[in-house]
Amino acid sequence: MENEKKEKETKKEMVSELRQDLISGDWVVIATGRAKRPDDFANFRRIQDDKGIEDCLFEDPVASGQEKDVLLYHRSDGEWTLRVFPNKYPFFSGKKLSQILAEGPYFAMPGAGYHEIVVTRDHYRQLAMMDVMEVAEVFDAYQDRYIDLMNKKNINYISIFHNHGKEAGASLAHPHSQIVAIPVISPYVKLELDGAELYHKSNKHCVYCVMAEHESAEKKRVVFENDEFIAFCPFASRSAFEVWVMPKKHNPYFERITDEKKVKLAEVFSKGLNSIYKALNDPPYNFYIHTSPCDGKDYPHYHWHIEILPHTATWAGFELETGIEVSTIQPEAAAEFLRKQL
């Protein structure tokens, strides 16, 4: 009891706390001197730019001239529930990589790849409002398209991400995710791959498994868990109310998830996302799946996971200059507040 009291008194005296990411080695600042109460974040009002169903390009993708579906799910009555089609305005297209672009000391290559849109049926029901089986269907679509795209020529990495709200980059209000297949590996994932391999060499354990086991045992940063997956606020959270969802058992490859585990994933992911939705009054957010590259190499030390990042602050000079992100709430307090929403 005496040690706990001293620890609390020490934290009260601290203006901030620097925490290091166990995987990447990056630092974040937990600004305890500027600390906000959890419910202060619910006062944020995101930009409401929904023009309604009448002007929505995704309400009837065929009528609005979208590309032909590459995947389409139906209900028993024939109504579609989810569809995937190529983006009309892609970041990358199916160009060949044979042409190398160079200028003096600089190197470039054509933007070869694939860019697809994953659209759910209901214009007004975002993922945070869906039930477990509806969310499981979304993960099923991600997996289906991942497996198809990973076998395309020159594809070495596939990014699966979801933007919610204008502040998070969503150009259309209708709920949709994006899948981008490219010839180069994400620099952020490369940092994680290197960090995971280095940790394994030094400690003989997967760093993600160690994190999942520790968080599950300690409970103080856990939002929700079942026997297969855990949702928690990372110790070195980059932003307030950041949540990670990961398998408890080691698995480097998202695309190898079974149907049974997909439902378990959907349960934990739904709880995590819904708690953010309730706690922060429907904030803008991004989530993305980090999984091993599909470049034909083996990545036994990696561990796939999902990162959910609510937009609760704006980067300013310190963050831009140092790359060190600042959060004004401790992850432990954020997790406790999120748990209360459940």
C-alpha cells in the first residue's frame, strides 16, 4: 500500500511521461500535466458532411457508374449486403513494372497495383453499430480479396484500411473500407517487422505475444477480450483512446484466419470500436490491418493485428519536428473509460 501511494504521488508530480514502443523503439509523450478527464473528449464535434442517400455514389454503385463488382454478398431475399469493386480514382492501377523511372540520383517506378473499395449496404449504419456477424462478413471480404490480390504479379504488400469521418480522410459518408495492393512494403510495417525480429533474437519470444499475455494478465489496459483475441490500449499509445486488436495465439498472417476465429475477431473488434463510438460521441477514426507482406518471404517473428486510431488531437510543431506524438490521457484511464461503455 505504501509503495502504491508513493507511485501515485510521483505521477502527480510529473508534468509528462515518456513511454517507449516495445516494437519500433519510438517514443510517445503522455502529457500528464495537461491531462484531460476521459469524458472531456466526448465534447468533440466532427464535421457532418453527409449529403444523404439521394446523392450517395455507393447507395447504388451500378447506377452511379462504379466499376464492375469483384465480390458481392447477398441475403437470402436477394438484397446485397456487401460489395467490392475497383476504385474509379485509384492510387495505383494495373500497370507493368518493366519501366523504371529515374532522374539523376533519384529512383522511381510506375504506380502499379490495385485499389478496391469495400462497401456495406446500409448508408447510416457504420461498423461500430453493426452486430458481430455483420462485422465478420466484412472481415470475410477482406480475407477473400487479400487472397486473390496477393497472388497477382508484382504484389508484395496489401494495405487494408478504413476511414470514418471527414477529418480521418473519408471523402464519402457511406461506410466503406479500402484495399490497396502494391509492389513495395509499407515503411511502418517494415519497422515492425525489424523490431519483432530484433526482440525475438534478444528474448526468444514474439514481442506481440508477450504484449498480449501481459495485457491479459494485468487487465488495466484491456478493453475487451475472449479466448482468441484481445483489444487493449497500448502502453505507448500514440493518440488518446488508441486501441489494438490482436490474436492471443501467434499468427503472422491475417489471410490464414479460420471462419471460427473470424467470428471471435469480430466480437472483440466490435466491442473495441463500439466503446470508442460511445465514449467519444462518434469520433472520426482510422483503422488498418498490419499483417506480414505477401512477397514470398517468411516472417515467423511477426504477429498480425489491427490498430484503431481515433482523431482526438491535431499534430503541431513538436510532433511534426520530432515525430514524437503527444497524448493527453493515460492509456490506463482511456481503457477504463472504454470498458465502462460496454
